[in-house]
Amino acid sequence: MNPYAEILLRSVAAFLGVLIVTRLVGKSQVGQLTISDYVNGIVIGSIAAGLVTDLGRNPGFYGAGLFAFAALTIGVQQLALKNRTLRKIFSDEPTVVVHNGKILEQNMARMRYNVDDLLMQLREKGAFNIADVEFAVAEPNGNLSVLLKSQKQPVTPQDLGLPTSYQGLPSELVVDGQVIKQNLVQNNLSEEWLYRELEKQGVTSLQEVVLAALDTSGNLYVDRRRDTMDHYTDPSDTLPRMVERN
């Protein structure tokens, strides 16, 4: 077989293999990674790369290794679910790095975590003054959880004794011009109702609709492919072609 054709076939096989393995081992592999997730990602990626480019070896060897590593990963995850000690070994545990506005240098040194990284992650959480922080906890996946001091926390409706209404997730009824029928059924709505509501907003074809979503108050939000805007603010020097003006 032509080596380029073989590389192409192996690339397809590796892509499908890694996709299947990622679905098997769960969402943690594609989110913020713990230590074990990070290692798994490196090894699985290395095996997939070998499958694609090492034409001198049987691709079945790499495929077997890929799925064997996936089985080991799933096995470790199952053990960690049942045993807290193993879970700490494989995924580490949270570490307090700020307590009542004071940096805990010993905890940071143990993690080889410097002050610049700490300040950056605090800013990402909206905490620009470390004196405002009650607790900052370095999580096993590398995120920083921040609890501001009570007097620095935003005021909520509950604090003010104000009543609030339920806010659930909007239901997507049309995505990229395609009706999501199961969501219509869940909301006891018909396609005829949807078409009437779209017509009220000037939509004559589903292909015009990028997204139509129904909120819990019964309001239908519609975004069209070519939006009409009275005013458009853009920090760049050019106006996107997709935007039309009256």
C-alpha cells in the first residue's frame, strides 16, 4: 500500500479510536484535567501518534494498547469511586492557599505554586485585592476556588428579602435551521405553534434561524443569520459583513 494512503487510513483509525476512548473514560478528559487525567491524555495521545506514523509496526498493536489503557483508566475510575484513599492518590486533593487574606506559603511551596500564578487566578475570579479573600483553594484540576469575605460578597435578592421567580434552562426549539422535535414535545408544543411564533418575528423560512429558544416565562428568543441592527459597536476597524443596518 502507498505509505501516504496508509497514513491516511491510520489517521482515521486513530481519530476514531481516541474519540471512542474519550467517550468511554468520561468528560473529565476534555475538561480541566486532574493529574491522572493529564497523564492519561499524554499516553493516549502518544499511542495514537504511533498508530498514525509508525508504518513498520502492526497497527493492531497500537489499537490494543489504546483500548487496554482505556480499560485501565476506567478501572481506576471505578476504584476511585468506591475508595476515598485511592481517589486522593489518583486525583490529589484540594489545598488551601489563602486563609483570611493571608497567603499560606508552605502549602504553596509544597505544590510549587508561585505568587504570580495565585494573583492571576484570583484576578480571573474577580478578586483583585487579596485582603478581600476569606479562602482560596487550589483544586485537584488546577482551578482556584475563591470565597470572598462576607462584607465583600455581592448582594443577592435573598439578602434584600426580594422575591424571585424560577429560572430554568431555555429549551432549544430550532438550531441551525433544524427543528428540535423532542424539545417541542417536552414543552407540549406543536410545530404549527412554532411556525406561527416565528412568523410573528418576521421569519419566513427555518433556514433563516440560527437559534430559537423558549425560556421558562414563555418568551421565544430568535437569532437570525443576517441580523438587522440600528447600531453596532465594534472595537475593531472593520464592520462584519454578517451585520446589516436599517
